[in-house]
Amino acid sequence: MGNIDKVTQGSLAKNKKLNEVIGAINSIAKMSVRQAAAGESPRFVFAENKCELIVPACNCQTPGSGG
């Protein structure tokens, strides 16, 4: 998915909040998801250039594994 371009001309360019929202959407669009390491808690990390969702490890058994 491509980036949304920030507004640089016109009346909308005067509102800096619009470009902040565009930056946040671009960051979320590039979000990565990974499993938490041992002892690491699940969380959502948000920054202008990087977004990461850290999910808890699954302690479930595979169906049919007999466990």
C-alpha cells in the first residue's frame, strides 16, 4: 500500500493537524505484527515512521497433537 501524500497547497495545508493525521495513517498502514518475546508484555508501539503490534505468545496446543 502506498503512502498518502501530505497536503502542501490550498486551504487544507494551513491546518497542520490534517498532515499529522496523514502521517499517522501512513505509519499504521506500514504496521508490523510480531509475537512477544519471553517476559515481554503485549503492546502497541506507535511512532511517526514505525508502528508495531506486539501480541502475546500462544500457549495453546495444536489440535490433534494429543496434548
